Amino acid sequence: MVALHTFLVLRRLKPEAGGESDISQALFDVMFEDMDSSLREMGAGDMGIGKRVKAMVQAFYGRIASYEAGLSADDGELEDALQRNVYGTTEPETVSVSALTAYVRGQDAHLAETNVAAIQTGDFEFGHV
């Protein structure tokens, strides 16, 4: 869910900076620094951390591509992306995936209306569920 919400914020910032910005990079860096710290807290050794974080970065880029495609298409494609990337190997109820799809579309629309300066200063909230 962290990756999903990070994607939504990065997606909102993208048009404002021609696709890249310092705040987008900082958000990306903080997310993966936190994942690195979490792996260390779980006992992963220094030798394996780099490989694991690299795999997580690649997985995140894959999620970005599938979420972008899903948001640009019908609900079926977004549902498939969410089921694959959020639920993984579990088999959620259809109503749960549909609700998450509606939530993601709603958050994307909410963030599209959110002032970028507010996002850059962290003075914003995600929409109500």
C-alpha cells in the first residue's frame, strides 16, 4: 500500500515537472531508505541488502507501469494490476478488488485537484474513503 500511495503522489507531481522533480526523487529515495532500514531491522545482512533493494526497485517500476496502464484503461485492467500487485497470491473477493479500484481512481482524481505546492510541503491529505 505504501508503494501504491507513493505511485499516486509521483503521478500527480509528474506533469508539473515534465516528469521529474527534486521532490519526486526525494520521495522515492525516502521510500527505499525506509525499506532498507526495515530489511536491516528484520535481520537481513549487509551483503544481501543491496540485492533485495534492487529487486524491490525493479518491482516498484513494474508496479508503476501496470498502475499507469490500468488508470489509462478500463477498470478491468486496473483491477488486474491491483490484484496482482497488492493481493499477490491471495484470492481476494471481487468486491474487495472493485472497492480498491474505485479507491485508487478516487485518490488519483483527488490528487489531480490538489495544489502541487501543498504536496511539496507535505500539507495535503489523501481523499476520504
